[in-house]
Amino acid sequence: MTPKQKYDERKRLRLENQLRLEQRKSADLDHEDEMQRQFTRLLTSFERIADVMELWADKQVDA
């Protein structure tokens, strides 16, 4: 390989690595967003269950 070809090959590999890194970062952020949404849904479910239990307890006192 000529020095120019070696330089071009290293440059190409460096660019590919940067692209892969950016894709991984993007995928990680997407995964974090999804985990945050799931966690929020879970907490909302717990709050709804607590509301129902409180309503049920209030009705037991009234009865």
C-alpha cells in the first residue's frame, strides 16, 4: 500500500468507528427513554392501585 492508501484506509476506519459510536449512543438514549417511560407507567399504576384501595377502605367504613 502506498502512504496515501494507508492514510485513506485509516481515515475510513476512523470515520466508521465514529459512526458506530454515535449509533450506539443513540440506541442507548432510546433505551433510556423507553426505560423511563416504563418506570413512569409503573409508578402511575401503583398510584392508581393506592387510590382504589383507599376508595375501598372508605366504603368499608361507610358500610
